[in-house]
Amino acid sequence: MTLDEIKHLIEFIREQDLSEFELEQDGMKIRIRSGSASFSAPPAPAAAVGTPGAADAPGLPGAPSAPEAAGAAGASGAVPLEDGPELAIVKSPIVGTFYRASEATAKNFVEVGDSVKKGEILCIIEAMKLMNEIDSEYDGDIVSIYVENGQAVQYGERLFAIRLRS
């Protein structure tokens, strides 16, 4: 779904004065509810959030070396580490502004070292005045956060590395 198609969809929803709308198309799911939105890719074991094959964005200095290997892992998004567990790379499903918390004074959704479960909110990406909650598709531990709060992110850009629980 292109950005223009999403814009037209939002205009249509506003014109119809809908309180809730959900669309699933080509493995992408968009849910809009009275002023808030949620956007996600379908859950898949050992798969990165977003479209398979999306280009990796460069990591931040000091990022662990295992996520660097994720580019070589292809579309799987999970990389076996030397000691056995896999590392899943969560990528941005949309273009927007990355936020680690729901508001400036609120606690961050996750920190490096935190344990997360499937469905837990990792961050928010604001796109066209809509706040899109990005949920974890994995059970595991946050190993790295690649993006700074308030930074613009591109489609397919790496956001988090999660060490999967076996």
C-alpha cells in the first residue's frame, strides 16, 4: 500500500465519520480507531516486521554485531547467534517519526535488557498525525534499540533487535 493510498483511505474514513476501520491487504493490516491508529505486519515465526526483503538501514554506532548479520540472513529477520538463540530484527512498517513513549514525560515502552512478549508495545511511529503502535511479534529480550527518540524513520529501517526465547 502506497503513502498516497493511505492518505486517500484516511480522507475516506474522515468523510464517513467512522469510529473504527480495519483493512488487511497484501499481508499488511491497518486499524484506525477514533483518533488513534495501529499498523502491523502479520505475525510470522522468525520473520522481521515489515515486508520481506526490505533494505536494511545502517545501524547506530555501538550496535551489536549480530544484527549486522541480519542483512545477510535475507528475509528471515532472525539470525542464529554463536551460542544458539536467534536474534529477530523489528523493522519499521511505515515512514514516520519514532517515539519510545506515549508522551514526552511518560516512561519508555521498552529499554535494552527488558523482556517483551508478543503483542507488547515497543514504540509509536507517528505518520500523518496518526499514532501507530508497533507491537512485538516475538517473545524475547531487547538487545538493541537502533533509533533515537523523535528521529524520522523510513520503511524497512531497523528499530529493535530482540533475542528470541527458545
